[in-house]
Amino acid sequence: MPRWKAFFSRHLRWSSTVSQALVLSIVTFCVILPLCCHRLLYSYFFIKSMYLDSMSEEVLQESLHQGQDALHFWRSASTAVAVSSRFSDIPQHPELLVTVVTARRNEGQDFHYLLQVMRQLSGLLGSCGEVRCAEVLVCDVEGGPQENRDARLLENHFQVIRRPPEEKQKNKERINTFEREKRDYVFCLRKAWELVKPKNIIVLEDDALPKQDFFKVIKDLLSRRFALQTLYIKLYHPERLQRYWNPEPYRILEWVGLGLVGATALLLTFPYWNPCSFTFMLSAGHLLFFTLYFMAAAELLGRHYLLEIRRLSPQLYAVSPATECCTPAMLFPGNASLRVADYLDVSFCMKGNAKDMVLYHMARTTSGERSHSVEPNLITHIGAYSSVRLNPSRPKLL
């Protein structure tokens, strides 16, 4: 018998582990995962040409509806004394201050992102009980001739801070968008600290919608030892950038660890439950195969969806070294916000060196400074239309 026939007759029988591994891989990666994941936005199997446009339009319409609801809520809330006065007075030295940075949007005004965020915050704070989870401050950085109407509407409900007229005039000088955005951020950091000197500060951009467990997770994070020794903790990282196949070393370790745990558990299960009569056993070769099998499945499915399991408990949220992008939601423990303001002040921002890149570089190169990220995200980034960058006519999810 020819050598190739002998090889195939020996290895391509169902009793052969080579055949079983080949069939299992084909069924998993060519049938099961494509069928289950073709509509998952952050999966490799997502069929962009079929679903992206319709999903993007659906999300835009939902956000528009939520924005109009929030507008109606805050307009009608002016007659409710409990809502109107609940957050306007901020005591000195609160445990946590949430500062929402906002500017007028030239596009997407009907979405009322700021009003959506503030409605969500008011609901979350209202569920904290008699003792507030945090105090809330709105920082309106609008320096143009047209006012930020959403911020104006909130003045009866929250304390709103703005630049003095002379500082507004100075800020109108011809500078690029990234530098202006940085200066606005620094102003809000310093002004919030000067006003009430909080023990910890969260800075949200006006399109960062907090999740339902936002304050529970923040409380848990601040109780951990690392929080006392960090410059900032990022509460958001774009979902499309959360994959395992990434230069971040900790994700590679997490990925390999997931594969090893899954492979070991499966191989230990086979002696007790094996409906397909697999002949795999706990050996080095089979362990390597299933480790790679689970790693590939996890990456193709999408790490974002696996991270969602961690929402079962605040203690399950993962803390890791900070990534470069982005800054819609940041936690500054202690007086770290003042150090951040100083670091940003000495740097000039431009395209390719925005404030998130500056902070990332400072935390990595300055002795004694550390920065962290928390996963999964604690906010949803709802801002399809940017206030500082050019926008497409109909924004897409990807």
C-alpha cells in the first residue's frame, strides 16, 4: 500500500484524534460560530455589508428617542421641587464628585446627549438611599457666541460652572481642536477641585452614559489598595479595541490562561461525559490543541462579549494597566486630578498627540506614576455626533 494511503487510512478514521480534531475545528469555526455570531457587532464573523447600516440606523433612532425623552423630563422637572433642588447644593469635601464636561454640538443637537447622561445620573443617585453616592457638577466649556442650551436647562437642577467672560475671550485664540479640548478639560479639573475639594473626582464627557452598576463598581474600585497609588483609572475603552489580538501584554496572558483553563476542564470532563466518543486524553499534545482551540474561539467570538460576564459582581471587574485611548470617563482618586491638570498644562496637544496620549505617556514615563483601566466598560459612549470633530452625515457603529 502506498505511504500516503497508509497515512490517511491510519489518521482519517473517527477513532483517530487527528480526524476528531479536524472535524471539531471545521464544525466549530465554519458552522457553529458563523451561525451564532454573524450579527454580533464585535465578532470577526459579523457580516458588515448586511447588518452595519441597519444596526447603525436603529441605534441612532433609539438614541434620538432617548434624547427627546430626556428633554421632556428636564423641562417638566422644573415643577418638581424634589428633583429641582436635590443636586444644586454641593457640600465641601464630598467623598466623590462627578464632573460632566459639556460643550454645544453643532450637529446632533436633537439627541441631547448631556440631558440623557444627567437623567441617568439623577436616577442612579436617587437609588443610592439617604446617603448620596456622589455629588454632581456640570462644567460648560462653551465659548462660542451661541450658548449651550442643554446646560442652561440644567441650571435649575445642578450646579453649572462656566469660564469667566475674560477667560472665554482668551480661549477664542486660534488653536487647534485638540489643544482647545485639552484646555477645557484642565479648566474643569481645576475648577471642580477649587469649588468643593472632593476626595475623589470622576470626569465624564457629556456623551458618556453610566451603566446601572456604575456607582457600585466605583465604590469597590476605591476600596482596593491600588486606587491610592494611581494617577487615573479609565472607565471606558472602545469595544472594537478590546480584542485579545492586541499589543497589550496582559491580554495575551489572559488569552493563554483562558485557553489553558478551558482545555484542562474539557479534557478532565471527557472520562465522565463523552457523547461523541472522543478519544482525547489529558496529554501534552491534546492540551496544546484544545488550548489553541479555545483561544481561537474566544478571539473570533469577541472578547467584548466574554467581558460582559464580569458584570455579575463589582468584585469581578478586571483592573489592568491603562491603554492609550480614550478619555470619555476617568476616575481620579485623591488629589490626582491636580497632577493630571499640571501634566496636561505643560503639553501642547495636536492631531496624534491628544490629551489621552499625553496622559498615557506621562503615566508611563513619570517616576512613581501609574495608570489603570477597568473592564468591562462602566459607561456607554452614546455620542455618534462629536462636538469637536467632523461628522459623517449618518454615523456608523464601526
